[in-house]
Amino acid sequence: MNSDSPSDITCDHGPCTGAASDVEAASDVETETETAADGGTTITDPDDEAFDREAFTKVATVDEIPAGEGEGYTVKGIEIAVFNLDGDFYAISNRCAHQRAPLHKAGDRKINAEDTWTEKRGGVNVEDCTVSCPWHLWEWDLETGVHEASGKRIGSFDCVVDGEDVLVRI
Ligand code: FES
């Protein structure tokens, strides 16, 4: 099966329609953690002849995720957030392990259920390679999916750029 088929990918563009529905839809944090901990030795350099393009799923083109921002996608039933840190792309679970906020909303101006917060809240930190959650600012390592203060971990996924395509391995 072609893993790039549209039925595998759902983009979460657009305004947040409500935290409650987002939370109800999130049931895969633990599953994602298992996926990230599979210990695989995937080649992540698209220029390496051993790179297995079929193991990855295209989620976007590079120009669709602005620098310093994130977008949400559902790939193979798993909600992920993909962040662009000045041209380096990272993919983690899109559900904060605290209260399951959608992490791709970090830095947005309206991110709560009532769409009433007007200040930016949370966002990426390029220097530390982290994203802070838009709800209560827990800071997640984009490489490991770890929140250092609590010791909790969410899924993190291989994310590479092949030409103009942003690919993730789920
Ligand atoms: S939901 Fe993310 S810090 Fe609370």
C-alpha cells in the first residue's frame, strides 16, 4: 500500500474548534510512545542509498509549515505535530501528556475551547529544540518527546526533508 495515500493523512489546519473534542479524540499517547521506542535503525538521510522512502509518509511540503510554527496531522490514526525550526523539522505526538492539549497550537493566539485567549501562548524554542504547550506551558523536547520536569514522555518520530517533501516515519 502506498503510505502517501490521502486516506492516511488528515491535516488539522484551521482554528481550534474546541478542546473537549480534541481531548476526546486523543487516545494514542501511550501507543505513540511505544512506536517511538521501537529501537529501529532507520536511515534518515534521503541522500543515503539505503534510505527507505516507503517507510516514511509525506505530510507536507516545506513551505506549508512556516519557520517557528507547527502543524497538526493524523497519520495512520496517530495525531502528530510537525514543527519547523528554521528549516529543521521535528515530529512528536500532538497531545500533551498533561491534559492533552494540541501541541501544534503552541504559539497561536486563540487556542482554548472558547477561542477567547488572544495572547500568544507557548511556542517553539529553536535554541533548546523544544515546544512549550499552549495550555500550561509544559516544555517538550522535540527530539526525544520528553518533558524533563515530570519525566513524562510522548511519542517522537523520525522526520526528514526529501526535496520539498516533509516525511515522517510512524
Ligand atoms: S495540557 Fe499541556 S501543559 Fe497542560
